[in-house]
Amino acid sequence: MKFSLKFSAAVLALSLSAGSLAQDYEIPRTAWGVPDLQGMWKNNTVMPFQRPRELGTKQAYTEEEAMQLERQAQRQVEEDNEPLDPNRPAPELAALPPVGNYDLFWTDRGMFLPTINGEFRTSAIIDPPNGRIPERVAGFRERMQERRANQPDANAGPEGRGLGERCLVAFGNSSGPVMSPVMYNSHMQIVQSPGYVTIVVEMVHDARIIRIANARSPASKAHSKWMGDSIGRWEGDTLIVETENYNHWHTYQGAPTENLTVIETFRREGPNKIIYGFTVDDPTVYASQWSGEYPLSRMDDPVYEYACHEGNYGIIGILAGARRLEAMAEEGIEREIRQ
């Protein structure tokens, strides 16, 4: 696997050395002898993906800072959940808040900060040390402008709309890789069998099948997949997964994925926690590789079916509205000719 050595020197070293923090924990194993990762898990957390700039290279909060952050997140939800006064005056026009797509009922924000290796992390990203995505390479912005200019009109047909809007993949990169929490349904089920690990994500009901193999076969390179082609291997008690060969429609962090490789790690840190690590490499997009970790917390609830299309007329309304605007424009041109 072409990035394994560089990856091992960065995040994998943390993963393999972290076992000393839980020496008394005996990792459960499958009937064929590998660590058992199966179950229902969630990754919603108050921890941001990128570290706030003002924190610089501070990787972890103190316990008091973490509790304060949790209280702030919980207080925000409580305030948003307060009933509105039916006798309140009409708001000033300039002060109208954004409407948004969902009210509080539909959201399930992360309000707690699980630890990773005993630390309350200030961000999921830990490398580079500032906890932020590296700068884009020179010429990237111009390349993206040219790419957007050649894409179909967003209102010409369904192909011009985003993949999440079309219910083809989970929005917010919930199903990954990198698997990142979103505002609701940040839940997944991991299922194992000899030679395979399957991750079913509740959002849009995505299922990613990871083959446990020594190498990527030529056949797998011939078929691009929405979430890429994932090949896994075990190094000690850590599952390492390398993914590339994404569908050309797919993007990550607003960038194309034809040269993207993501390496993930999965390791049990206790009966109710998996530490999920990731390294992102794309020399055509980022000035350097970058890495991070998320805690996956066990949950008792099942993963439910996500019926994205049923009863959803949003995209139909968008395209119908676009056709009506086109018809109105044509009528206006005809009236001008007649005049």
C-alpha cells in the first residue's frame, strides 16, 4: 500500500502506541481471530473538524475547558428549543434571521466531547500541528474555476445538482471517507465477515464494503465507486483501510477526487469506543498530507432506514421553477419582438 510507511510514521504511531492507555482492556475477537468492531456507533461530537485559529497548536482542552464547551453546546440547544412568544412583535426587516433547511426537531448535534487517548481534543485534525487543512497547491483555484465553467448548469437537470441533494451519497461526507459527523444521523453499523468489513451509514443508507486483501486487483481499479474502492489489512489490532478510485462526480472538501487517497485506521480503545483515524493525501490539491482522529461511541439504538426520495419534492420544485423562469423569459422576448 503506497502510503502505509508515511502514514505509520504519523497517525498510525499514535494508534499502535495507545494500547498502553488501556492495558487491562481485552479486545473482543471474531471467530476468525481479528478484533471485533461490530455494532452500532456514532461519531457526533462537540469537537470541530478544524481547530479554531485562536487555539494555535493547542491539541487538547483541560477537563474544565471541555466541560465548559459541553455546557455551552447544551445551553445553545436549550435556548433554540425555547417556545416562541406568540405575542412578540414582528422583527425588524434588517434583523430577520436565516431560515435554514431544518428546525431543531430534526437535528442531533454533538453536545459531548469524548476523549481520545485520554485527551479532550480541540479538533479532529491533529497534523499539521495547527489542526487545520493545509493550503491548496498553486494553480488550484484557477483549475477549479475552469472546472466549474465546464460543468452543467445547476438548473438544467438533476445531473447539475449536488450528489447529496440527489440522495446518491450522504451529504457532509457522512459516509466518507473521511467519515465526518453532520448535524443529524451521524450513526453507523459495522458488520464483519471473513475477508470483509462493511460500514452502513444511516445518512442516505450508504454502505461501504471494505475488502481485506494484500493488494488492489486490476478489476477493482476499472470500476470507480461513489465512496471509492476500499482495501483493508490488519496491522496488529488496528484495521488499516486505503481508499482511492472515486467516482468522478464525487468531491471532497470542494475538490475533485481523481487523485485522492484516504487511509483510515480503526482500533478498539474500550468496550464502548473505537478510535477512527484518517490521513488525506492528494498532491494535486493540498500542499501536504493531513491527518486526524474521531472517537466512535457505542450506541444501543439501531440504524434506521433513511428514505431520502420518498415524499421529497424539493428537486422537482427546483427544476420546475427553472423551466417556468425559462418560459417567462421566452414570453418576454416574444412580447418585445411584437412591440
